Amino acid sequence: YVFFPGCQAAAIAPEVVMRAYSDLCSRLDGGVALLLGCCGAISRWAGRTELTTETDELLRSSLEGLGNPEIIAGCPTCYVTLRNISLSPVRGIWDVLLKAGLPETASYAGTCASLHDSCGARGDEHTQQAVRELARRLGFELAEGEWSGDRSPCCGYSGLVSYANPPVASELARSCLNGPPEQPQLVYCMACRDRLAREGARSVHLLELVYGVSASETPGISEKRRNRLYL
């Protein structure tokens, strides 16, 4: 196996990535590699076709060097992107956790929460249902808003809106919030977690709860870079 957590997980929650990787290594047979970097989605959003091609070739070369192992994606956008460019099979970490069971570090809530669907999971009913089952196993009672699943709005990160037009990104993020302010907003994409937290939401990534460690609170671009280097 190779664990591919995604660039935003590395930038926002390096401790979560380390705990997840350690857990996968301890519970999966055959060995687990770790591959850090970008899946290429960001350069696609920016229209940087040459950089996208370069990223695709780098990823394929890295995976071939590892013997084309099964990829465990930590991000729904990475999951879709890697399935489209890789010769290796790809699974989401949410599926791995549902099959293997929650680790001892898991934090059980027993409270009501909203769940925001990543646009990377749009059209992917399997992932949408898997993360809901994971949330239920963590003890949450989920309150589905009017706009969820394939109709869930973008948090303002996809397409790099938060860099190109920050006020529009803020408006988009606010449109994602469901339920009372004190209610947790569960997510399964670190970019979504960051965007919703910037609008004052109690945004929590499911892997923070699975591994009992919190992500950075709305890190700036320099801190994100430091977090990647630290990881």
C-alpha cells in the first residue's frame, strides 16, 4: 500500500497525517509507503496544463518505483484524481477504517452534527455514504441539511476561489453552514475544514476525531508551508 494524504492535510494537519500513517502501518499487512505532494487537481483548476502533465508523470513514476501498490487516499479530490491518472487501485481511507475498525485513539461524541460533502465526492454516492457511516460509528447523529450530497455547495477552495476572489469564497463557505452555530460541522476534506473554520464554524475533520488530534486553526500560507516541511 501507499498512503496519499493530500497536500491540504499535510499543510493543515501534519500530526493527523502522522497518526493515520502509523495506524495504517500497524494494521495493514504487506507494508505501507507514504507519498506526500499534490495530486494535480490544483494545477488543473488553475489551467496550468503543462504543470498538470508534469505532476501526472511524476506521480506515475513514483508509484511505478514503489511497484504500483494500492493507493489509500486521504482526500476525496485526490481519490478521484488518482483514479483517473494511476494504474494502481485506489481506496479512500474511510473505506479502510470501516473495514479495519476504528483505532483506540478514536473520540466518540454522542451528539448531533451537520456533515458537509466535499465537491470532490460529487457523484460518488459510495464515498458520501461511507463517511456518514464513519460519523455514525463515532457516535454522531447527523442532521442532513437541505443542500447535501451532490447538491452540497462548494466551500470556496475548489477552483482556487479563496485566492482569486476571497469575498466570494467567504460567501460560498457561509452557504455551506447548517444548523446552530454551536453544532459541529463535520467534513472529510481538509480544505473544507479550513474554509468553514475561517467563517467561525466548529469545523472538524473526521480524521481528527479518529486519531484524537486537532488540525491547525486557519493557518496562513507560510504556516502551511512550514507544516509540510515539518511533516
